[in-house]
Amino acid sequence: MAIKKKPKKKGAKIVVKPLTKMETYRTLADKTGLARKDVVAVCDALTDVMVKSVKKHGTYNFLGLMKMTLVKKPAVRGGKMVRNPFTGEMVKQKPKPASRTVRVRPLKAVKDRL
């Protein structure tokens, strides 16, 4: 459910934006009949569960809709000569520290609905 903003000028295109966090809370509260504060509390608790699971197990399956996996990228040493794809010149590679990020991919339930 996206919000449509009315154009200010004639002939201007209608801008469709995704829901903000507060608009999502409000929509969930309307659909479930719960108070918005309760919906916020449930979403915060769900976020905590997801983060703890990804940290501990490296993966989290969100109600059969999407799967979150932890991706660990190793550190990269600097000083190696690599080619700049834009200019073609050889430059020294900068060192990068190890990092962790989360990859989210849709599962069958979402793919079938799209």
C-alpha cells in the first residue's frame, strides 16, 4: 500500500512512495485492531528475535516469507596493484577491514504473490 502524492502543477506526474515506518505501524494497527503502541512493541520484539538469531545461528527464516543470512567478508590487504576500470591506470588497492552484513532473499510464498 503506497501513498500517492497529488501533483502541484498541471501535467506533473503522481509520485508513489513506499510506506514509512510510522505509516506501516498505523496500517498494521488498523488491520489488526490493536493499539499502535502494541504494534510498535511487537515489531520491536520481532526485530530483537531476528537480530539474535542471525548473530547466533547465522540465519533466520521470517515466517516463510524471507530468509536472512549473515555474510562474513574477510579483510583485504592493501598495496596490491589493480587496474582502475574507468581510467585503465594501475593503482594501489586500499586495505579493507573484515566486515559482516546481512543478505535477505525472498522465499516461495513471496515469489508466488509477485
